[in-house]
Amino acid sequence: MHSQHVAAEPPSNDVPGALWSPASGANRVPLTFDVIIAGCGPTGAMLAAELRLHDVRVLVLEKETEPKSFVRIVGLHIRSLELMAMRGLLDRILQHGRQRPAGGFFAAINKPAPKGLDSAHAYLLGIPQPVIERLLEEHAIELGAQVRRGCAVTGFEQDDEGVTVELAGGERLRSRYLVGCDGARSTVRKLLGVGFPGEPSRTETLMGEMEVGVPQAEITAKVAEIRETHQPFWLRPFGEGIYSVVVPAAGVSDRAEPPTLEDFQQQLRAIAGTDFGVHSPRWLSRFGDATRLAERYRVGRVLLAGDAAHIHPPIGGQGLNLGVQDAFNLGWKLAAQIRGWAPETLLDTYQAERHPVAGDVLDNTRAQMELLSTEPGPQAVRRLLTELMDFDEVNRHLIEKITAIGIRYDFGAGPDLLGRRLRDIDVKQGHLYGLLHRGRGLLLDRTERLTVGGWSDRVDHLADPTAALDVPCLLLRPDGHVAWIGDDQQDLDDHLSRWFGKPAD
Ligand SMILES: Cc1cc2nc3c(=O)[nH]c(=O)nc-3n(C[C@H](O)[C@H](O)[C@H](O)COP(=O)(O)OP(=O)(O)OC[C@H]3O[C@@H](n4cnc5c(N)ncnc54)[C@H](O)[C@@H]3O)c2cc1C
């Protein structure tokens, strides 16, 4: 079963020339699940949890028998921290990470974040990737998701009722939808035949975490000196005596072999004249700047999210954040489709909203990689941008981009807040985000005269004249984005229909 057939539903997602298979012998396999997710990385685990909030039957298939063992520390940016707060996970996650200032991430240009960033969580959390993956997987399992390890998806076939998924051992399982969260080399994307255009890798970089053998003061002085020569290099403390090290890979031996500590020592000596006594590496890796974006995120009943849909260099630390945010956008929409209340085009808004966001991340990583080049032209641009970042607006724009709090989805004409996420604000019951744990919509009503009527099974209503808002009333989607602003009941009903389908009788 290596080919796949494309279902007719919905018509807007038909692929010209693609095969369509009516329900066939394939569905002799019982339709046991609503959604099968390929891959239990951060994207797959987050999606499973979001679907479970709506009682969707979810199975996550993970090819590895054990969780990842490398200890790479990743940065969770502001928007991801907000998502965790919206689902009641933030306290748990904060216990395992280390808070750092939000600034200094764009092309590693060392500028502090502007004051007054519009968030209750205006910091970066450094946390080992396996820890965040474990916490998200535990959360999904607590909510009732099934996770099966040692199960690689090798094929699938879709028809008008569902998707039959084949595993490496030949076992077949059936669900109504399949989501490929199976990483950069996604089997699901390849079998789907979705194009993955972009650029191959041109520049290789070494990145790792290790301990150093010299005092911090010595490192600070040397790093400042090297910064003057604008080498693509950093050596930064990441907490508990661990340093994050980035050096160019040019000149390092065999590309096919994983880098060694000696490779890092050699590169450090070439750049800094000293290897800073680095030792005891936690992990060492080599990455390129391949940059690619899936042509589409959905074909019929099969969707893509996370690295399966987009890859880019890790500069700025955005990949995991982007994937988790894809999952947050998709979860409630796919759940609505399965529960039967989704408006006809709701599921398609996943691609409409998230594809341009990924395109923007790809572009900002392209720009950042250029700014790390040692060529005189890019270095002049780097100096200029460094000057420009002294202007608060420029610095703020770049930080809002990297941290994803600047995203505004296109919901049509309206006030600037429409389509943006709403920051956590004080409400009668405490914090707004504390009211979003169940993944439902929320009407925040300062007029105290509106109602969610027949949508009350999907949307909560908070009448609160004290809410710290400068609009009379707004409707939040389950992902915390502002779907409507106003004070008129008929207008509200139209927008409830747009996002939450028909009212219950
Ligand atoms: C050096 C480096 C540093 C980084 N730093 C950061 C950072 O600071 N911040 C940040 O946001 N991002 C960072 N990233 C990027 C981040 O690691 C990825 O974007 C993130 O892991 C993507 O998550 P994912 O769940 O989409 O995919 P993955 O993490 O790749 O997970 C995919 C899962 O699918 C499984 N799988 C694969 N094929 C199959 C199959 N056929 N069947 C079943 N299961 C399958 C895999 O085993 C894996 O568990 C960094 C990346 C690198 C290389």
C-alpha cells in the first residue's frame, strides 16, 4: 500500500488529477479511531492533547521505541508559553526550564528586548527538548490519547469515509483522518506526493552544549572581542554550567559523520585562539540551512503539521514553537469536523492561516543566516541592522516576529486586534487564560447583555464589565485569537455561525 487515493471531501481540497477511491475493501478494517497521528514529537503530542479536549478518539503512532535521548536545550518563545498557560500546563513546564530574557535572538544580535512587550509571559524558557516532549506526551495521555511506540507508518490509502494506515509490520488501522507530524523527512508528506520546494543546504554549522574550563569573565571578554570581527560564532551560558556553542562547520572533516568534541575545539581555536577548555558535551550536532515549505497542508483526509510541513535553520529557535502552534491551530478545527459542527470551510482555514506564518518564519531564518555570513556585504547589513535595532519599533517588530506574538490572521476588515491573539488579561475570575483550559470558544462581554444562545455547548460566556479591555465585547476562538469585536447580537450570531457552525436546536 504505497500509493494513496484522495477522497472527494471537501470539494475545495480536490487535487487535480489525483485518484479518488470510493469506500472499498480497505474499510473492512474497523474504523477504530477518529484521528491517527504519525509521530510523537512535540507537534504530534500537542495535537493529540488538543483533540482529546473535544473527546476525539486519537491514536499516536511513533516509530521509535524509546523517547529521544539527546539533551538539546530548546527555547520556548512567548506565544508557546502563552499556549501552555491557556491549557494549564505552564506551571508544570516552568519547573523544568530556565527563564531568560526574551531579547538577543534575532541573528544572535545582542540587543535587549524592548520594555513593555505585550504579554504576561515576556521571557524565553530554555528547556531540554526531551523534557518538553515528555510533558506534552504525558498531558495527551492524561487526557485519554493512546500512544503506541515502535510503530512506523509506512503507507496509507484514503477513501470517502476514512484513511487506512499501514504500519511497518503490515498491521492496518483505520481512522477518519491522518495527520503527519512525522518530522522533516515525513513519510506521510512523501506518500501524499505533496511538493516540498525550497533551497537545499548551503552552509553547515556546528552546534552543541558543553561545559567550559575557564571563568565566565574570560569568556565574556573574548566573545565581545570576536563579535567585533563578526564571526558566525557564539558561546553562551545556558544555565547549570552548560554553554551553548555555535561555530562554522567549514573545514571540519567528514560531513557524513557526527561532529566530535575535537571538531568544536579545533574550530574554537581557529576563531578565538583558545578552545575555552570545553569538555563534557551534552550533545553535538551539525545542521544546514535547508529551507523548504510543503505546497499544501491538506489533501482530503490527510494533513501535515510541524517539521513535516516546513524546515528551516534553527537560528532564532523557532521550529518546535512553530510546530506546536500549528497543532494548536489545527486541533479544535479538526475536532469540530469530527464532532460534526464545523462550518464547511473551517478545516481549510488551517492551511490559509498557518502556511503564510511558516512562510514568514522561513524568510526570517533566511535573513538571519545571511546576517551570520562573514562576507563583507552581509556584515555591513548586520552592522546597519544592529544600529536600527536601537529604534524601539524595529527591535519590537523583530521580537514579535520571532516570538510569534505579532501574528495577525486575516479575518477580513476590522480593528487591528481582529485576528490577533489576545494577551492574558485580568478578569473577574482571575486570569483570562485560566478560563481557556477546556479549549472552547469564549465570549468576553463587557456589555453584559449579549448571549451565546445555541452555541453554549461550544462557547463560554463571560459577562465582566471589569475586564481589562478597551472594546465592548469580543469573541475568542479556542486558540485565543480574536474572531469578532462589537456589541450587536445579530452581528455576533453571524460570527458565531462563521466559526462555530449552526446553533444547537
Ligand atoms: C540544532 C537544533 C536546535 C534547535 N533549537 C530549537 C529551538 O531552540 N527552538 C525551537 O523551537 N526549535 C528548535 N529546533 C527545531 C526543533 O527541534 C524541531 O522543529 C522540532 O523537533 C519539530 O517537532 P516535530 O514534532 O514537528 O518533529 P520531530 O521532533 O522531528 O518529531 C517527529 C516524530 O515523528 C517520528 N516519526 C518519523 N517518521 C515516522 C513514521 N513513519 N511513523 C511514525 N513516527 C515517525 C519521529 O521518530 C519523531 O519522534 C532545533 C533544531 C536543531 C536541529
